[in-house]
Amino acid sequence: MAALPEELLPYRILAAAESDTAPASSSSSDPTDAVIFVGICLVLGIACRQLLRGTRVPYTVALLILGIALGSIEYGTHHHLGKIGDGIRIWAGINPDLLLAVFLPALLFESSFAMEVHQIKRCIAQMILLAGPGVLISTLCLGTALKLTFPYKWNWKTSLLLGGLLSATDPVAVVALLKELGASKKLSTIIEGESLMNDGTAIVVFQLFAKMVLGESFNWEAILKFLAQVSLGAVGFGLAFGIASVLWLGFIFNDTVIEITLTLAVSYIAYFTAQEGADVSGVLTVMTLGMFYAAVAKTAFKGETQQSLHHFWEMVAYIANTLIFILSGVVIAEGVLSHGDVLTRGSSWAYLILLYVLVQASRLIVVSVLFPLLRYFGYGLDWKEATILTWSGLRGAVALSLSLSVKRSSDSSTSLSSDTGTLFVFFTGGIVFLTLIINGSTTQFVLHLLNMDKLSAAKRRILEFTKYEMLNKALEAFSDLGDDEELGPADWPTVKRYITSLSNLEGERVHPHTSDETDGSLDHMNLKDIRIRLLNGVQAAYWEMLDEGRVAQSTANILMQSVDEAIDLVSHEPLCDWKGLKDNVNFPSYYKFLQSGIFPRKLVTYFTVERLETACTICAAFLRAHRIARSQLNDFIGDSDVASIVINESEAEGEEARKFLEDVRLTFPQVLRVVKTRQVTYSVLNHLISYVQNLEKVGILEEKEMIHLHDAVQTDLKKLLRNPPLVKIPKISDLISIHPLLGALPSTVREPLVGSTKEIMKPRGLTLYKEGSKPSGFWLISNGVVKWTSKCIRNKHSLHPTFTHGSTLGLYEVLSGKPYICNMVTDSVVLCFFIESEKILSMLKSDPSVEDFLWQESAIVLSRLLLPQIFEKMSMQELRALVAERSTMTIYLRGETIETTPHCIGFLLDGFIKAQGIQEELITSPAALLPSHCNFSFRSAEASGVRTASFMHQGTAYLVETRARVIVFDVAAFEADNVLQRRSSSFKHQSVDHPLRTVSREHGGLMSWPENFYTARQHKLKHEESRNKQMNLSERAMQLSIYGSMEDVRYRGRSFIRINQSKTSHSLSYPSVPSHHGRTLVSVRSEGSATATATSRTMPSRTSLGMREFSQQVLPRPQPHSADRREISAGNDDSSDESGADEVIVRIDSPSRLSFRQAS
């Protein structure tokens, strides 16, 4: 007899002990006889499952009784079963380690993989309480009772060993029972999870006391270290195997056989490696592995693969359960009948009954002691559920295998007697039999007694309503199928007689939401029930979108989790599954760390765009799933007040998602385009696969041809999944070339700035610069939205304090040297460029000719900050048009006087001035200068949004204290231009079908538009030549702002006129703003001309709104000069042929192509 090794692991049985205790008959039997036992067990299992269907007898209880019967026939009688008996003896003498290693990995993985992740998260605290402190309490209670009440003179270690062995509630037995009874999901999760963990921790406790019994000594420090190593090490091994196998699973493409085989192989390898190689709990390892798969990899199996995986593991669990319960019965019979002295001792049977009572009492003590905590954590626990939890503490094959390990060890150990080992098997087998027979058979009765197996009133009404709907569907099907050209009509009464499921319908159909006015509780139940049904429909739509390729695996996990969390809250909150998606749509806080400059900019841009793609996919899937679920619910329920409430909640939830997608559509439309392209490509390829398979089903294609085409499409699909289309961020040079600021600068100035420009992708909520901080540079916004806030300039009056594409932020502060006057925070994902102050200031020193243009550019943003009441409603393009066409910038020296005109608005960009009047007020830049003879009702503190230290001033004249730079906007003239243009455009839309007219010499310059369009008008102005050249840069910036990259590249060089060839003039007063004569008319024909015409009649432009409101409420209407009147008159008569002037029609058929036609 070999000596017992020092390190005794659970279930490990010595080979020497196995050879010594092997039955005599088995030595002469053929090992292949074991196969017949497997076949007999499966046949008996099939018969039980078929015969017991619809009865209250648990399947596992019947299998255990059959096993005991087989063992009793073989071991308790002289009628041996021949080859079948030899097979029974081979299996009865199986090594307990081998027994558990064969059956447990598959059963544990199937059970833990089938659990719902959200339920695990909510119930994990309750599971740990029952499997941790609960096992220790049960072990101590049973050990103490055994020591004090049983007459076998066991020491404390032996008593605690049996107590720990019996504390292992068997997951195999519990899971099989709960599946049959159909217990609630919450209770099933708690009991099943507790059984899985309980089994692992009980084995660890058993291993500890087994070592103590066999002579090893442990102090408290060694005990704690051992428990932590065995349990926590098992969790680590399970996670490691889970991560490795899931990564491998990602490289397998549409191969169902390999994917399923991988799940089976990894469960057995993980169990063996942990149990035999690392000396940690194999049970906890496989349990952790299965839960990890449930949390991460469940969505990796789609469509047919998912169904195949489900059926495969269901079959594995069924076969394993059948074999292990019949084998447990055989082992119990062999353990009892092979030791006749046990049968002859009546006291042993009495103590077995006592031990059953003690096991139930210890279970009751555990649940009672932990009940306050069980009630507090997770979903909580009421007294009815606690009763079922107490009664469902079944013992099974795990405890039986542990007792066999003790029996085999006792045969070769001096610390344990052979009788003790026999009693361990007898008591454990008896407890397994009694808990399965008594508790397992009566659990359904207890559920019924506690009214826990009944449907709620709302569910019953839905059920009855569904039956009436089924009857209507049956009638519709009969009307379609009841008559046949070949066979004639069918007999409906006979058909109805066979549909017995619908034969008990009595009375009229009652809508499930029809209730008494006083029945408020039923209305609440109906509301909760409909919310759950709609969310279930949303989750089903997510699964369908996963199969269709609309969402990725990781995105599907997020969507599923949001629905699970919302279902928990439907009883006391409206639909809130969007709340669980917000954190995944918005950028997390750690993205701010990515902006620290440590990481490469391209890497930051990649992760930012990837996050934005995921957010768009989530929003689109959310809206689509809710739309589908609402449609299905409305089709099923129809008109109902309760259903309308839930549908309205669903529609309200989608507002934020729709707004997010709309913001992305305006700021980063290429992201939505890539997401949609990816989805459409996947759907098209799947459609082709279905088409090819259908051709093979109908016989048009042979199998070989179908496989060839199928593999070709699969290759394309694999390429799509491995290398999907990505969002292409344009090159920095391309983006900068179309930016209104840098794109308009001469190449000698632009190229050095482009080389020093930093491209940055900013997520939402990050600060570009803070108010009061020293200007370090300015920002060029390429894509996205930036909002501003300020303590000094309150934006209360501002409706939309935002800046978008084409904005230049912080340029004013860089030029003036003042601190930033406001906070700039990204309001979406923003693609921007940063230019340091030193770069632009050095450029000004080397080429001061562009200084006036930069000051004009800075005035665009400044006007919206200081006067949002007027300029906020104008787009950046319209503001640039105002700067290019109707603005004048002048530098005043000390002592000069600035006179305001009634139809203009000025901005002090640099320097100090003093208002002339009774109270001479020193005005510092920046400031808005408004006419004095106007009623500024919005200038009060409440309306204007500016504090006492105002940035807005009113007066007729100002005295220059220091060198001052002022820009003046002729707002009234700009509005008159827009009115004339609207009238001309409206008339052209009405006469769009008229023949084209000839082109006169007066408008011949339009043929070289856009450059000569402005120069043709500038020759009529009375300004100096230098100002004309300066304005050319602003006009170029306006063109880029409006048309962007649609302009032909060959025009760019011609529009840059160097302004350093002339000196900047200084005047003692504002230069007069000339009026424009004979504005050329541009007729635009588009594909949506009818729509445009209707819109132009009813919807004024944003520019007209802002300017008209300012002119009507603030500025006095100036009398037009004679030239202006001539211009307006010409505008009113632009369709007249008597003018003798020809015209050029600019036809725009699409946003990307301009075509010019000259009529003869």
C-alpha cells in the first residue's frame, strides 16, 4: 500500500489505493464493458425524460433512483447482470478525481455561461455571502453538532472535515432542478451562483481540514494564506484562460465547429491546469471562465453559430447529468451494500436521519444569520425567497466524490480508520439521496404553497388577449390555406377541433389594459409589464442588428447591458435605457489625459475618431431598436392609454440620441458616412450569401458550385471585418488651404505658418483657453462646435454662443497682447489647428502688410462676443461678407476725433478713447461703439448681458487718447444689399423658365468670377488704392468661407494682391462709405428650385433677421442717396428688357459644379 502524499488535493486518489480496492470481478472484465453502461444510462435517461414530461417528479430524482436500483441488483443480489454488471463495476470503481474531471468542467461551464451577466452583477454580493461566510458557518455548525451528538468519538478535525464536505451544495443538482421548476430569474441566479461558488469554497475548506486530519498543522496566518491562494488563484487562472481563448476566438471567422470546440477544450484545459498543475480550485477556475465568457464573448456567437452552441451545450449538460446521477445512485448502493455491518446497525440509519435534520438546520441558520445582508444587497430577498433558498440546499455528485476520496485515503492512512471512511460514504450518500428525494421532490410544492408559481394579473390578461389574437391568426391562415385548386376546400370545424389550445376561449375579447377606474394597482402593473415587453423588444432588435452586422460585438454588449439595467428600474421609473448609454456616447474623463501632449497626435486623433464612430453606432442602433419595438408593440396591443405612455417615453428617450447624430452630421459628416458604408457593405455581402445558399436549396446550383461562390463572398466579408472602412482625416495642408484665414494669406506668409501649425483633435468638454490667461496662440476651427462663456461678458442674451467651421479663436488677444476675454470650450468633437503667438507675431514683423487683414479677421469673432444680439444670427460666411464689402478699418492718432454715423457700428480694437460729453468716460479696447440717437432698450443689464464695466458704449464723438484702431460696419447698407439680392433671387426663381438673355459689356466681367466680380465693383469706389488691396484679402477669405475647396486652384494665386506695395493711410475721420452702383445680378438654378422658391417666400435668411431686427429696433432708417436709390430701383426692375443691359446667368446644378451660360 503506497503512502499518502503530503500535498493532498481535492478528489486526488492514489493509484495504489485504487488498485487495492478494485473489485475482484473487474480484474477479469473487459474495459470495453464500460461502454455498455454509458449506453444503458442514456437509454434510461431518454425514457425518464419522455415518461416524466408533464409530471411533478424531478428528472434528477428519477435518475438517482434508477442508479440505486442498478447498483442494488448488481451488488445486493446473486443475479449478476453479466456484461452490464461488469460495466457497472468498472464505473463504480472509477477514480473520484477522474469522475469529477470528466463531468464537472462541462457542467460548470455550461451553467456559468448560461447565466446573465447583469443578474450576476446584481447578485454577486449575495452569492459571495452565501459561498464565503455561509460555508464557514455551515461547516462550524455541522462540525460542532457531529462532535457533540454522534457517538463515533471523532476529533474536531474529523468532525469539521465531514461538516465541510456536507456544506457543498451541488450545482449540478440545483441547476437541473431550477431549470425544471421555472423559478424566477432573480432567485435562480442567486441559488445557481451560490451553488457554483459554494462548491468551490467548500472544496477548499475540505482540502484544508483533510490536510489537518492527515497530520499537517496550520496556524491562522497559514490558513488565511492557503485559502487566499487556492480561491483567488483560481479566479486569476479563470480570467487568464478566458482572455486568451476570447482573443483566439476573435481570429476565427465563421467556423461554427471550431468555435464550439474551443469552448469545450478550454473548459477542460483550465480545470486540469488549475487542479493538477497550480494546486488551486478547478471548480472556481471553470466557474470564472464561464462567467467571463457570459460577460464578454456571448455576443461573439451570432446567428446559426449561437443556436448551434446553445444546442451543443444543452446536449452536453443533458448527457453529463444523466450519467453522473445514475452513477451516483450506483455508488451509493455499492457503498451501502458492500459493507453489511452498516446495514445491520440500526443506529447508523437513525443518525443518518438526524444528520439530515442537522443539515437542514445548518442551512436555516446560514440564511437567517445572513438574511439582513441578503435583503440589503442586489435585488434584495423577502421571506418567501429565503424559504426557497433554505429548502434548495441539495447535495449531489461533488459531495459524494469527496467522500469517496476520504474512503480511499482511509484505507492507507493511520489518521483515519477504514470504518470512518465507510461512514463518510454512507452519510454523504444518504444525504445526497434524502435531499434529492425530499427537497427536490417538494420544492415545486413549496413554491405553490407560497404562491410563487402564479402569474400576475397583468400577465394573465396579456395571456388571454394573446390567445384571442392566436385565434384571429388561425382564421386568417385558414382563409389563405383552406381552399386549394387541386384538393378543394377544407372543413373548418374539424380544423378547430384539433386546435385544442384555443378551445377554452369564452366570452368576448377583453383588452389587457381595460380595468376599473379604482384599480390603480393593476394600471401600475400594466405599465411595468408593457415597459418590460418594449425593452425586451429593444433587446431582440439589438440581437438582430448584431446578426445583420449593424453593430459590432463590443457595441452589442453595451447595448444589451443598458436594457438589462433599465428593466430593473421600470417599476418606479420611466424608460431609462438611454441613461446607461450616455457614458459610452460622451467622451470619458481620461480622454483629457490624452490631450496632455505625451501621446502622438495621430494616435489621439485615431482614438477620438474611433470613439466618435462607436457613439454614432450606439445612437443609431438605439433609435432603430426603439422604433422597431414601438411598431411591434403598437401592432400587438393597439390603442391603449398605458401603451401610449410607454411609447411616448420611448420617443422622448430618443431626442438626445437624435440631437447627437445631428450635431455629428453638421460637424463630422464623414463619420456617419463611414458607419453607414460599413453597415451597408456587411448587409449586401450577407444578402449575397443568403442568395447563393437559397439557389442551392431550390436545386439551381450544385453543392460544389455553391461552396465556390460562398467561399468567395466569405473572403470579401472577412476582408471587411479585418479591414473595415475608416474615417479619413484630410491632410493638414488640404484643411489649412481651405481655411478662410490661412487660405487667403500670401504664400510667403502662409507657408511658414502651415509648417508650424499643430493639428489637434479635441473631444467634447475640453477647454481651448481660459478667460484671463495669457494668450499663447490662436485656434483655427476646421470641424466641430466651440462654445464661449465669460464672467465679464455675460452671454445671457446669447441664444447660441457657439463658433463653428472657419472660426479663428484667440486671434484678437494675440494681436492686442491682452488676456483672453472669455473661455472657449469644445461643445462637440473638434478638429482644430493651433498656431503659437510667436509665429504670427514674427510674421507680422517680417511682413506687416497682413496686419490689417488679421485685425479684420479678429473683428469677426469679437463682434459676436460683444454684440450677440445683432451678429449671432449671422453665419461666419455672412460676417466675412460684411467685413469684405461693408467695413472700414482706420488707425487714429492721439488727439484725433472719431465721429459716429447713425447707420454704422464701430469696434475699438486697440488703444484708448474718451467719450465726449457731460461725462467723459475712458474707453479701453475691446469695445463696441454704437450711435447715440437710438433707443437701446437691450442695453440694460438684464437684456444686454454685460456688466457695469461695459464693453458697449453709445455716443456721437470720441476723442483718441492713444493710437487707436477702429473698424466700422455699415450695417444698413449691408442690409439693403441683402434685401436687393433677395428680391432679385426671388424674381429669378419666378422667371426661371424664361429664355436666357444676352450678355452686355457692362456685365462681361462676371465671366471671370469670382475674382473680377469684386474688382468690377471696386473700380467705382472712392477709396485709396492701398485699401482696395487690403480688402482683397478679406474678399478672398470670404470666398474660401463660402465655397471652401470647391474653388479652382488656379484662381488662388491671382486673388492674392500683395499689400506691402503701398503705405497704410491714416485719416482724421472716418472715410466715407461709398454706395455701390449697379450691382450685378446672379441667377441660380438648382435641382430643388421649387423648394428654394417656396422657402425664399416664407423664410427670411439669418442675415436678414439679424440685420432687420437691429435696423428696426436700434438704427434709424437712413434716407438712401441718389445712387442707392438708383440701385434699389434697378433691383426692382431687374427683369425689364428696356434697360438695354444684358445679363449673365450663373447656373449651379449641384454644390460641386458651377457652369456659366451666356445667351446670345
